[in-house]
Amino acid sequence: MAADLFERESPYEPLASRLRPASLDEYVGQSHVVGSDAPLRRALDAGQIHSLILWGPPGVGKTTLARLIANYVDARFISLSAVMAGVKEIREAVERGKQAQAEGRKTLLFIDEVHRFNKSQQDAFLPYVEDGTFVFVGATTENPSFELNNALLSRAQVYVLKSLTDDELLTVIQRGLAVEGIQQDDIEPLKALVQAADGDARRSLNLLEQALQLNGQTPLTEDDVRAVLVTSFRRFDKGGEAFYDQISALHKSVRGSDPDGALYWFCRMLDGGCDPLYVARRLVRMASEDIGNADPRALSICTDAWEAQERLGSPEGELVLAQAVAYIACAPKSNAVYTAYKAARKLVQESPSYEVPLHLRNAPTKLMASLDYGAEYRYAHDEQGAFAAGENYLPQELSDVLFYHPTDRGLEQKIGAKLEHLRYLNQTSTQQRYGHDAIHGSGQTTGDEEL
């Protein structure tokens, strides 16, 4: 008898599935893609359909939109997951598409997580997209520029889907309550669900369903919501698009001397589960790339913060990282060393392997000394001011090359003054060597005593 009851019991269907819209007019969000004046909506209204890629974070309606498009143009809908599908499933989908094509009907082949297919698997779809066997619709959370091959991208229009706004999520949650037959007058608990969902409609409905199961399908209270919000699940996805977007935002905030923005993105990354040691490594990079010699202390502060995080762990070490974030955001900025390094690397890669000048070579043997290795080398410490004016330390072919151009910010202002003075001494020494009386130059104030 128990078995009979089990067989008659209706299968469970999540609220998020039961609430799927039946038409584009019921679809919440993405008005820039399917709103009344949006390009895709206009094409659909004209009875036109083309292959496309839906790119966006989880829970923004990629699968739902693909189903609605198929219904809108009366196309057979075939869905595959790139995580689960293999050659057999792909061949079956192709055969079904050919059958529908022979019957004069369109087929929309939807590939969820299309970025999971390798490049060869992606290529396998191209002939069938070309001959109209099916309209190809791929969904991905990853940047198509990196994850999809150019041949597929050239045949499919990419549409970027956005996280749902708070108002849109509130609409979704209220529809979920209506489906459950619940009248909810107090919207404060719903706002807490909206905040926890973080732009993800599916997550908002899953949280709503859990809360309703806990409280016995009655109007929600803040205690009901608090009971299901045990942990925070901010969208981060280490190694994915959101990961690199947020570290980019942190780096640009530091470069832009905005400690508030830098601290916000730092905390967002930690809240999303980022390893603090990853942030520590990136801060060291920022200290060299964007501050450099304008404030050399920035590098020490960042490496010290990295060491503190390793020794203390979380959460104690995160405060030290926050201190480093704030410091480098406020520090004077210079990319002069970074620019000089790139210029030197580029020149080395593009120029011949010039020989080391003889005077810069070491002569550990008599043979090398007899070949003038080290001959005429001037030991800087024996020169006035510990500077061998007129000496050249580059290959002769590159003797006039300058890579490093200090800025007028922070300590680099003094470094620049010193280099200008040393170059003046070089110029003076060279002119005297060749018997020129006229000496042209400026910047004879060195600031050397501070360097």
C-alpha cells in the first residue's frame, strides 16, 4: 500500500521551475535584450531568429530566455548540457534537427555551459549552423572571447545578460509568493532575501522556498529569512569572469588613489571567498607597477602585510592587508619603473645580442686580461662623488638609450633631479674629453644628499 501511495505522489518540482514565465512579456529583467525596443525583440517580432550566445552570471534567466525564444518562433527546443553531453547526445540532437528541417520546422539547439565544450567539440556544430539544421543558442557564465572559438563567435551574436536589480528580484519573489498562495504585506523580510540573492533570481526563489518550508507556508517574518541565511554567497567564482572583474576593480581603485573604492573591492573579494594570500600577492604587484620609486615604502608595507597574513591567518591578517590597501591607494603614483622595464624588455627582444663592452667585462685569468677584458674600467668609488662621469654602461650601439624617466611625484622627484645632474656631469665630461669649451645643460642641483 505504501508503494501505491509513493507511485501516486506528484513529483517534486522546485519553485524556480514552476515559476518559469510562459511568454517574453512575463520575463523579468534583461530589458536591454528583450524589451519592446531591443534589437533581439525586434528581430523576433519580425519572425527572424539567429544563432546567439547568452553570456551572464548564474540565475539571470539564460535557459528560460532560450526556451521562450523557441516558443516565440515556434521552433523545436532541444537542450543539452556541455557538462553531461557527449558525442552520442550531439549526434542525436543533429538527427532530430534534420528531421524537423525535413518537416519544414525550425529547431533551436540550446547548449548550457557551452564553454565546457573544447574547441573541437564547438567546431562540430558549425556545419549544422551553416546549413540551417538548427539555430544554435549557447549559454555561458564565462567570457566568450576567451572560452569560445572564433569560428563559432563569428556565426553567433553575443548578448550580455545582467544581474537582476533589487526591484526585479523583488518582483520575482512576490510572484513566487503568489504561486504559493501567500499574501505578504510586510516587504522587509523580502528585502533581506533580495540582498542575499545578489542578483540571482534562481537563488532568490530557492531561499524563498526554504523559508516557506520552515515556517509552514505562512507570510514570512525576518526571523524566517534569517534562519535560511546562514552564510553569505556573494558571486565571485574564483578563476571566472567575476573574479577578474573584481581584482581589476581593486587594482584600478588603487591606481586611481581611491582608498574607499579599493577597500570596498578588497572586502567584496574576501566576502566572495577569495584567498587573502592571492590579494596579498596582487598588492605587491600594484606597489611596483603603480607606485614604484615614488614611494618605495609601499613595496615593504605590502610584503610585510603578506607575511602577516601568512603568520596570523584570517581574520586577524586581513586587517593588515586592509592597511596595505589603504596605504598604496593613498601613496604617490608612478609607473616609471614599470614603463622602463617594458621598454628595456622590448628593446632586448627586438635588437641583436650586442657584446658586453670590454671595459665592463671581468678578467679572472691572464688570457682575458691580455684581451683587454676590464681594461680602462673606472671604479666608481674611487671617483669624485662616487660617480665616474662620462662612463658608459650600455653596449656601444645603445649608448644614448634612456629607459627610466622618473615622475615629479614623491621620492621620484628627487631621483629625477639626481639623474638630471648625473647626466649633466656625463655631458660635461664628454665635452671636455673632446675639447669642447661650451657646456650646455641644466639641473645642477642634485638632491644627492637625500638619495
